[in-house]
Amino acid sequence: MEFLKMEGLGNDFVVFEGPLDPSPAEVARWCDRRRGIGADGVLVVTPSDEQVVAMGYWNADGSAAEMCGNGLRCVARYAVERELVASSEFTVMTPAGLRHVEVGPSLVRAELGPVETGGDGIELAGYDLTSVSVGNPHAVAFVGDCYSVPVEAVGPVVEGDPHFPERTNVEFATVVGRDRMALRVWERGVGETLACGTGAAAAVAAAYRSGRTGPLVTVLLPGGELLVEIVDSIAWIEGPATTVFSGLV
């Protein structure tokens, strides 16, 4: 069975063309960085018609997830490169709903859908968190220096706290201007990643709502820069998505 290894800002994926419904054990084996291919997750792209493809996503631990922003951009690039769609603008059917994507020569712009900011003042592990939904759950903390946060220690504590019955992604954001933010992310079922599209959107949505930034923000992640825009409570992201190599499993 053929796969592609793809990445968006260092957030990397094993990508298969569907239909395919991998088991949690298969996903975990493929994502293992020492005994498998190595990735943050597995994507399955299933053709539907000339303007629609379906996306399935599984975290590295084998758990299914509702949405993955960088994964969505990789799915869009895959669909265009494999000629599964008739144009560079089309729709991806995700577990969180239909999402519009636009594939350019170097960058992919993708709609993540409605962003809902929830309660503030959730205090865990010494951090004040804001809950945000981008089709998947997030908890955002604004800090003076995200690079000094012990993400590997704090992330799993927040991820598994009873406040978040489905577990949560965790963002540590430092606002450096009205249109710029530094961010580190602990991804649910994965660990700290080089980038997280929905995490970036969640952090910008929370910052915009609280007056810390405007609606258009460049987010500096360990893997590179991602442009996030909030338009009428809808999140859009724009950044690169590339194929690394192909192989057989």
C-alpha cells in the first residue's frame, strides 16, 4: 500500500489514499519514529467527486481527531497533486464539517470553520487558561515568554484534566504585537509539535476576543510562520504544505 510523507511547518503526516479505516495499532505503528515511518499523525484522503474529497485524521497514539489544520492543508495539496479534484479551489469533507481550501504554488489557504471561545479563568498547573473550540478542543494560556514554559511537563497535565472530558490541545502564546504572536503547542495524543494549525487559530481567536491582537496575525511556531485570519468568527490559515517522500507499507 502506497503512502506519502507530508509536512506543514514541520507538523508531519503519513498520508494514504482511501477508502481506508486504519486501526489504532496500525496508526501508532506507522507514526513510531524509531520502528515505523514516523509522524505526528495519519491522514486518509478519499475522493468523492471533482470538487470534494473526504479527510480522515488520527493522532500518533491511534486516537481519531475531529480536525487538524496543517493536516487539512496537506490533504488539499495531496488532492491537487494527485488530480483528485478538477481545480485548485475545492471542498474537503472533515469530521468537523465541510471546509473550503485554496491551493497555490507554494502556500495553501484553508478554512477551519467557526471558532468558539469558551470560559476564561480555568486555572491549572499555575496557568490561566481559556477554552476554545476550532472543531476540536483547545486550552490557551497567554504567557510572557512561551519559550520558557516547561511544555513537556505542563501539557499532559492540562490535556488529561477533568475540565476537558475529550482531552484537549494546549497552547502557550506570547503576543509580541497586534499582528504577531509566538506559540508553542502540546497536541492531544501526540505531544509537543513543531506546528499546529488549529492551535494557532485558537490562540489568535482568544487573543482577538480579549483585545490583545487584531483579526489577522502571523503566528511564529517552532516549525515556521503561519498566517491566521478570523473573519466573522470563521478561522482561516495559510502556510506551506509539502511532500517529503513516498513509500510502501
